Amino acid sequence: MTPPNVFFLAIDSLRADAVFGDHISTPNFDAHASRGAGFKQCVATTTTTTPSFSSMLTGCYPPKHGVRGLQGYQLSQGVTTWSEAFAAAGYSTHAEVTGPLLPATGILRGFQESRHRPAYRVPFFGWRDEVVERMRAYADPWFMMLHIWEVHRPYRAPPDFAKRKDKAGYEAAVHATDDWLAPVFEAAGDNTIVVITGDHGEDYPDTHLEFQLVRAARRLRRGFKLSGWFPFLDNKLAGLEIGHGFALYEHLVRVPLIISGPGVAPAAIEEQVRHIDLFPTIADLCGVDIPTGIDGRSLRSGMEGGSLVEEPAYMEAVGVKLGGDRIAGVRTPDWKLLKPPSGKSALYKLNGGAPPDEKHNLYRRYPEVARQLESVIDQVNSTEVVAESGMTSEEEATVEQHLRDLGYL
Ligand SMILES: [Zn+2]
């Protein structure tokens, strides 16, 4: 039998509740979720695009793959990428990406064909039909990664492409994206495993008052140069920001994960899984060797009705708004521990599916739990690779210009 193709669709800034909730109409995503496996509790590794993709594509946490931010890092040569593994197994490999995923980051390694599309100026236009045409010509079996920017702010969704703010803009963008992807799903064909996820979630103010609060926090941080004098307070206020990258709140780290296609039985999986489990799972489903020494594991037995042991999820916030600082974290279905670069760690109770409490710090009340989770952070970071950018100064300049164009700098 011909091995299945793999269509890996990563939608920038797609929150879990945008797909699994019922406040946005997403019939195409829902169709895949109902005929395949819907993972209701998938955790992204970081809330910043390039490091997040690096984890999805290698099955490794950032200390091992070396990409710790948007700027100045290149994927370690010591890790095998999803595309390298599939190319070695005889797959043709293709990437259509955008945003900060430039060739200089190293994460397009192993793709025999890759295109970077500076699509942030006019999303939802032009390129979809070209992609569909190219997909139809891929040599079987193929692995294709499609990274799309249409849910990333600023939100300008069809039919009128008017700029809409925050909640309304985000919801319109998600709905339009689902609709607009229908021909792409069709082009993927029947003998194809379809993977749908977001690289991280998104934070937007629900009300105008919240938006005013964000602006006041920005003024405070800048006006009093808090990052120099009171880094802890500066990080706290950065946590009020909108967008992503600056924190590890639930709506920023919880992403949808749907896997459908040949050999995948319908299942709604409530257990916590991680982005680093994605590559080994798809490799397992396709009979491709899983590289040794990676941090993730295959979820296949859990998808086939076996028990799924929940592993702790290590996370990092490394967004530009943190000004070079890094917040490390660990999540289990019940707890979340956050370790800022300075000041004390915080422990929050997530209540296993009930509304999480990310306001009351329970660190002192549950020192044992906190210590256990802190040991996960230490253990993950004990494998840190030497973080050398590996980029030429010309490549660094290209990345910087793109980040400027994207509004990050
Ligand atoms: Zn992103």
C-alpha cells in the first residue's frame, strides 16, 4: 500500500477554544475533528512563532534545538527535523511558509522545496490557488507544511477586508480562514493524514476597558524604564499585553490539535499532549523512523484506544516584548508553574478542565508540587546546546528587516 501523504497545517495564533469552542463557526476544522482524533488539551512549547515551529518540527524542547527567540538563533545541527526524517524515508517534502520563518532560521532544513511568502501585507489573497496547484503536482508520498498568517493580527478578514479590532477581528479571521481553506483540504486528497494546529494562542482584550489597561501598562513600562529598575514588575506588566510571546497563560499555550486521515479512528482525547509529540506521532503513523533522543513521544497507542500517560509540558515565553528575558514554565492538567528570569516562581491551579485560576499564587501552600515542577525545568535545561546563531551578518540583517516589517521590532 502507498504510504499516506502528510498535510501539516499550522495556523499562526490559533487558540484551542477558537476551534473546539462553539462561538466561532469552523465547519471544515470540525469535519476533520469528527472523523479523526481531536486533542482537546494540546500545549504549545513556546508562544513565539520560530521557536514553536522548531519544537514541532524536531520533537525537542528549545534547550535541545537551540532556537530560543525570534532573533539571533538558528536550529541546531544536532537535531533531526520532521522533513529530514520523511525525506530520508522517501517522501517528497514541501514547505509554504510566511512570517518570521525565513530560511536563515534553519527550520526549513530538509524541505526539498520551500517558499517563503511575505504575506502579511495582504492576507487572504492570491497565493492560495497557486499553492493548491503545486500540491496537486507533488510526487507521492509527500509531506507538506503550510504555515498561514491569516489569523495573525492585524485582522483583515473577507468579505470586506476591513480592519477589525480584537475579539471581533479575531473571530472573523478564524471563521474566514476555515472557509477559505476548503479547496486546500480538497487538494490534499483522501490518502493524506491531515494535521491542524496553531503555533501558539493569542491574547486580545474582550472589552474596551481591558484595552485601555494594556495601553496604561505600556506607558508605565516605557515612561519609567521599568525593565532596568524593576524587572519583575516589568514582566508582570508585560503580561497584560495583547498578541502573544510575552507570557504563558492558558489562552496563549493551549492550541487545537486535530489529526485525521487513513488509519486514524475518530476519538476525542482529553488528556494533555504536547507539540513535541506531534512529529514522533506522525512518523509512527507513517512507518517512518523516530529519531532517538528527542523529548516528545508517539501518541499512537492513545489514539488507538490505549491509555495515554500525561507527561508534563515544558514551556518558554521568549517574546520580543520581554526584552530578551525568558519565562520558563511547566504545565500538567492540574498545575502550572512559572519561573520568571528574576523574582520568585509562581504556582497556579488549573483545576483539570474547570476554569483555570492563573491569579492566585499557591507556591507557598504546595511546596512539594512546586519543587517537582521546578525539577522538570532544571532537567529540560540541563541539555542546553550552545546557543550560537550560526547566521552570517547578512542573514541576521534579513531576519531583522522581516521582523521590522511584521511589526515585532
Ligand atoms: Zn506565531
